[in-house]
Amino acid sequence: MAMQNRGYNTIEFPRSRIATFDIGAISKTKHYVCALLEFNVANARKKIKEARKIRNERISFTGWLLKVIGETIHQHKEVAAFLYGRRKLIIFDDVDISIVVEKDLDGYKVPIPLVIRKANEKSAAAITAEIENAKTEKFSGGRTVLNQKANLLERAYYILPGALRRLAWRSMLCHPRFVFRKMGNVVFTSVGMIGQINGWFMQTSVHPLSFGIGSITQKPVAVGTEIKIGEVLHMTVLIDHNVVDGAPMARFVDSLTKNIEAGIGLQGGLGNE
């Protein structure tokens, strides 16, 4: 709802954005290592186009990227572990990735979380279909996460004072199994894919592992002994240093780079298509 008064507009934003404020505040207590990465995705994009044309498969770039991320994390499960108490970690077998889907609510575009369960086991086509179905799913304002019904406490969250809401977040994050059921162990945001921006977006997060996806731009890249124009994806990765040390982080990033640039999960890759 907007009210115009003496040269300016007052707009009431959707209540779902309240959680964004709290995540920003809680994220300041995390000890993230930030990796600013570039991947040549020309090979992968070519394979996706071939899959669409030759095999008539509906595969989006985002659906495939979630597949690769899920499979790579499954090979390095410790990077998506939760800190439990002072000296324990909880490492989940599955990779559940929280993404954001825009929904229409009372004339506004509202970002609503969707959790892709067992992303490590699903094909790129299956993940693509799940996202597309979520976009068309009927949405009511009383829900906070797609494919999940909000309970009474979750609905009450939005009317609490800020201090109590953030206290609720801190309490929830002390219970990893509950957090995993509600929002997975990985978060993925693709806001930077809008437009052609030659750089990175720095996201905030409360997950142990967070991916911020930027634009794909054309840049010179080394291919063997030659320099060619590649299609370069910008990605920001936040990894909780309280959970994992530097060496496992580096091995994970190395595997992620190889898997993305090889286009795994597409036409004879490592994934189960």
C-alpha cells in the first residue's frame, strides 16, 4: 500500500522482509571466510543448450548450478556442518539448499524461501522443475517458506519487537537439527545474475555455507596454452571458519571449480541424470 503526500511516497513493504533485517544483524556474529571466485562456464552453457535441443530436457543454468553445488558439497560434507555447542559439529548426510523465489502478493513481488531437499541426489532437470513449480504455486501471505506450513510461533515472529526476534534467531541457531529441517544447511542467492555486472555481490547469511551468484560476462581466459574469450561466472562463497579450517575450504573450492568448469551432471558428467 502506498500513500502520496507532499512530494514523496510512503510504501508499506511486505512483512517477509523483516527476516532480512534480522539475518543481517545475526550474520555480524559469524566468522566467515569470503572467497571471490570466477569460473569459465562456456562449456557448461554449451552442454545445457545441447541438452535442451537434443534431449529436449528443461534445464536452467540455476538448476544445473544447484546440482553441481549439492554434489560437490556432498563430497566435502564438513564445509556445510553446523557448530553444536563449543566443540562439536553436526554434519548432515544430505545437502538441502535454501533459495529465494519471487511470488506475487497483493501486487508486490515478494522473495520467499524455497528449500531444495537432497540437492546432491537430484538431477539438474528435476531441480529446474521444482523451481518452476514453486514459481507457479499459489501463495498465501501466512506462509514463510514454500512447501512448508507456518506454525503459530512462526506467524507470531513478525509481530515481535526486534530484540526478541533476534533472540529467537540466536536460540534457533543453537539447535542445528531444527535449523536444517526449516532452512537446510546451505543458502544460494542469485540476485547478482540480473544485468551484466563485472564484479561480485557481498551477501549476508546465517548458514554455515552461502553462495552469492553474480553475472556472467565475457573475459579473456586461458584454455590450455591459448587465450580465448570465455563466459565467466562471478561467485561469492562464504564459509564459516568456526566450522571448517582453511585447508578443507581450499579443497572444496578447488573441487567446485573443476566440477563447474567441467559441466558435470550434463551429458555424461558425474551427476545422475
